[in-house]
Amino acid sequence: MAEFKQKAFGLAATDTSGVLSPFHFSRSTYHYVNVKINRDRENGDDDVTIKILYCGVCHSDLHSVKNDWGLTQYPIVPGHEISGVVTKIGNNVEKFKVGDRVGVGVLVNSCRTCDVCQQDLESYCPKMIFTYNSTDKDGTTTYGGYSDTVIVDQHFVLRFPENVPSDAGAPLLCAGITVYSPMKYYGMTEAGKHLGVAGLGGLGHVAVKLGKAFGLKVTVISTSPRKKEEAINKLGADAFVVSTDAADLTAATGTMDFIIDTIAAVHSLAPLLSLLKMNGKLVTVGLPDKPLDLPIFPLVSGRKMIGGSDFGGIKETQEMLDFCGKHGIAADIELIRADEINAAMERLAKSDVRYRFVIDIGNSISNL
Amino acid sequence: MAKSHETEHPVKAFGLAATDSSGHLSPFQFSRRATGDEDVQFKVLYCGICHSDLHYLKNEWGISQYPLVPGHEIVGVVTEVGKKVEKVKVGDKVGVGCMVGSCRSCESCKDDLENYCPKIIPTYSAPYSDGTITYGGYSDIMVADEHFIVRIPENMPLDSAAPLLCAGITTYSPMRYFGLDKPGMHIGVVGLGGLGHVAVKFAKAFGAKVTVISTSPNKKEEALSNLGADSFLISKNDDEMQGAMGTMDGIVDTVSAYHPLMPLIGLLKAHGKLIMLGAPDKPLDLPIFPLLAGRKMISGSGIGGMKETQEMIDFAAKHNIKADIELISADYVNTALERLAKADVKYRFVIDVANTLKQA
């Protein structure tokens, strides 16, 4: 493994059991093509070094440590909902100064020159580089935020607004943008319209809060009746439909303008499509590992649409953070210590969390 | 006592009907309602044969009402108009497509999208507001509410205009609605039949580059030389499909048989749109990763509202767009339906009703 000057310490999984254990490594400082690797430099000209304070635990982290998608290179240090403070800036960095509260999300680089990159849509760049488990431009493997330090090109660093807390704001960097981006792109922001949120987990609960901030009527669609009370009283949802209850479904048939489908498991699209009005839109952001059954008749007879969205570009991620700051939106989190991560992953696999675990890196990583 | 088909209405009519799900058509005496204040009555000149006619004749969707007179690509000349009719006069050329009634008051109807009205009344095999069953255009005379009549411009040949009333609007409407009508776009058309060939013509008229995607290599030459498509992909040829990955702004899929969606999603550029027009009776597999990774979209569309059907006809007249038809006589219709079941037609049969549909 390559050795660089900036040492780092974190948690890595080494096989498909997905169990995370202490891991010493170092941070590469070069993120551009055609630049020779200089192992003695601590921080590149365009880089920002961040002391990590918090990192959200995303369901994708769980998929990745267990190699559910077949793409994992071990050892893997997950974590792409990173928040912390700037400790060093490179010579070309003007956007940030030491001490700023910042975050890093799902991407740490992209080609920067293609059509989509030019349009601030880095998440659709065919050469995008993920915060973890990707091969960076200098040939090194990227390691994520379950660690004490990260070095990132300034373009991919987000500023935390005043009133977005570092702990509860961390999940916004993936969960937040993943629902915000399609809600904007597919026009789900018209006040007074009716939004369904399918799945009430990390993504779903943020979608409810954003939906209310956009002035929408929000109905949560879930298989778990026990989530109803919180959905309505705590998260502010207007209604709750149990998707396995035929009577609930019938009563809500043809009532929704849009649905954001955050469900990560394989599930049936037919009941969700039935809840849409004519010309309604269903956007899917969950990542089941097998194809879903798509009935075509409702699409043809109701001109209904199914769209996908991955996360979002950097400009839009910053816009989302600023929006959350303005509307006082943050994730509902359960703060855990670094040594509790494996137990947290097991609970996450059973959806036993309200609604995102966040690792208190700053206070617990060095105690491992 | 129930009235017979011949006497339930005052105006005598003659057509071809199936009496059971064998779908075999034979001569049928029936009757049409008197021309109401808002009705237009016309002598049928031509009627296109749509694949939906075949589905209905054989009761494949379980909703057929027998005796069944199909036909919803109907063109003719006005013989009588009701007192309140202003749109057309006697002698005008008109057409009727897939619907003859809707509630006229719901959101869809108010948006000129009668085709999405939950109370839509199809042109044939459906209960009409007077309690009788609707009969379609495989018949000598037709009467319909003025709202559901389209005017056919003078310079448009009537026989090749008939298929536009279903195939035409079914392809035109989604290309407009989903913004797949901008010059310079690259549009794919899956399936080269009644809908597909018209889709190619509209897309070319919009200024698009058009690629036909088909399982039949023998359609290639015609697609390129006759229909004006720019290129042709054989969907089962992996190399050809790979080479075209990520190149299309939109794809119009006219195939109703079960087929894989993944290769089609792969052909789309990022933010591309796949529009389903054929409705397979079983769900298709929807792979999620490719949809998300490119922020792509799948939707469907069914016919179109009356306002846009008129707009489509006027557009076709202006751009000289006609269906490619095989004109047949009424006594050939059962054979034509058998050939249609095997997709053996370039690309729509049209019945020469006025000249060949005669009582024995």
C-alpha cells in the first residue's frame, strides 16, 4: 500500500463479513491527472485537509462493506457523510480558511471537463471518483470518512451554513442531496401538491422534512405501522399509508402528484404506481440489488413516469445545505462511538434506527 | 323486451362484426342513433385496421362486448349535422379516432386530455351514455358528438390519413409532451409496424436523427430508403447495440410483446427518456442502477386528447405525412387480420369501406 506524509487512522472492513476494525493508512494528496506523486507533500495546492468530527452511516456503507454490489475492493474504509473542520489549505485555495466547518459527500473528484461536469452535474460524470472504494486519478484507492482526517480537492468540499449542526448535518451530504436533487429536477417543489415518501429511513425522513419546507402535502408510505405516530407528530407528515394494507391503498389511490421511493430492498412498484394521479411521477433513489417488476399498463393508461436519480452535483449539494440552513432542517440522528459501529451496522440491516447513525469521530476514533 | 341491434336506433347501418372471441368478422345489420343537436353523421369512406382491433376481437383484454364492430381509424364525408354543430358542415371530410365520449368535466377533460378521463367512452365495444354499445368504423355510416370529430384538411388523401387517427396521435402526443420534438435530437423507434413507421415520419419532420431498433433485419432497407430513418439497429445484435449505447435523447417503444428494457435504457444518453406505447400484459424487469446512474426516465402514453389530435392531423397535412397502407376490400378483412397477427403488413391495412362494404 502506498505511503504518504499525512497519516490517517480509521475503521476498515477486510472481507465480506463487513466487520469493521482499526486501520492505519495515509492520505494521498494528489487528485489531478498528470501530476507526479510527491509522497512528501502533506497537502496539494488545490487541497483542503479536514479533521473529521462526524460521519454518517449510510445504507450504502453497509452494502459496500458486505460487497452486496460486487464492486468492493478490500480493505474498505466507508463513509461519505463527512463533517469536520479545515486544518490546512493548499496555495490555490481561496474558498476556505483554517477552522471553517465543512463537509464532504459522495464524490471527491470527477473528470471536470465533460459536458455534465461543465453543467455542475458531477454525479453523472462517467469518470466520477467516489469518496471511498474508487481509484483516484493518481492510482490510489479512496478511503472514506470513518477516519480521523481526509484530504479533498476544494471543489468537492462543502461549506456548512451557520445553523446546520456538524453532527445532525452530516447525513445531509448523502441522504439530503439524494432526495433534494430529484425533488428539484422532477419538479416536486410546487407548493400545495401532494408528495408520497415511500420508505421512512435515512433518506425518507429527510424527504418528509424537505417536502414540508417546499409547502407540499406529504404522505408517508411504509410497511411498518409502528412508524406512523412519529411520522405525523415528530416529522410533520400529513398522512400515513401502510402499503401492505389494501384498504389504506384503495383510499389513497390516484391522490399523489409525486412519489419519492427510498426503499432499498426489492419491492413491488404496482401499488406505488396506483397511488399516483394521472401524469404522476415516481422517482426511485433506493438501490435494490435486483431489477424490479415494472407493470407497463399504468404507464400507458395514466401517462405515469418512473425516473431515477443518483445523488447530485456539488453546486446543488451546497444549495441543499444552504436551503436546510434557512429552513432549520437537519437529520434525526443517533450518535454512536466508533467502537459501536459493528453493532450499529447490524441494527441498520434491520432498519432499527431513527433515522441515521452518526459516528462521533472527533470524540471516539482515537479511543479504538 | 330488449330491442335488436337493427331496431335499437332509428338509422339503419351495415357493417362487419364478430359475435364471439374467434374474432371472425361477418356481415352485420345494426342501427345508429339519430343525429342529435351536437352530433355529426358521416358516410364512412375508409377505416384503418389497428392491432387493438385484433386484441378486442379475440377478447384478449377480457373486456369485449359482442357483437363487436371494430374500427377506430375512421375517415369519411359529413352527411348530416345537428342544430348546434359549428365545427363542420355537410360535405366536409372528417375523422373519428379512439374515443367518442368522455365526462367533459374532470381535470383531464378540462385540460383537453379526454384520453385520460376515467369515464372515457371508446369508439367501439363500450357502453355509451344512452345505454347501447358503441360500434366502430368497419361500417358504412358513423355518428359522433362534434367534440370527438376531427376535420381532415382538403389536400390530405383520405385513405392514408385514416391510420393517423390512432397510430398517428399515439406517437405524436408523447413526442410533443416529453419534449422529444426538438431539431437535432436523436430519437430511437423500437418496432417498425403501424405505430413505428409513423413515429419515424413524425420524428424526421421534427428534425430529429432517427434510429430504428428492430428484431427483423429484413426491415432495414425499407426503414432507411423508404421511411427516411438515419440508421437501423438489430436489437439482438449485441455489438450493434453496444456501439449505440448512450446516444439517444429519447426512445419511443411501440412493441407490445414481452422484451427486455435494460438494453433500451442503455441506449439512452444521461437524462434520456424511454416512452412505452405498447402494453405487454406482464410486468417487465426494470433494472434500477442504469436508471439512477443516468437520471433516466421511463413513461408511457396512450392516444391523445382531441385538441392535439386535430393539431397532429394539421401537422401531418402540412408536412405531407401519410401512413404507408395496404388498401383492402371488405371481404379481405379476415385474411388481413390473420396477416396482421403475423405482422405481415407494410404498415397498416385500410379497408376501402365506401367502395367494397356492401350488403349482399
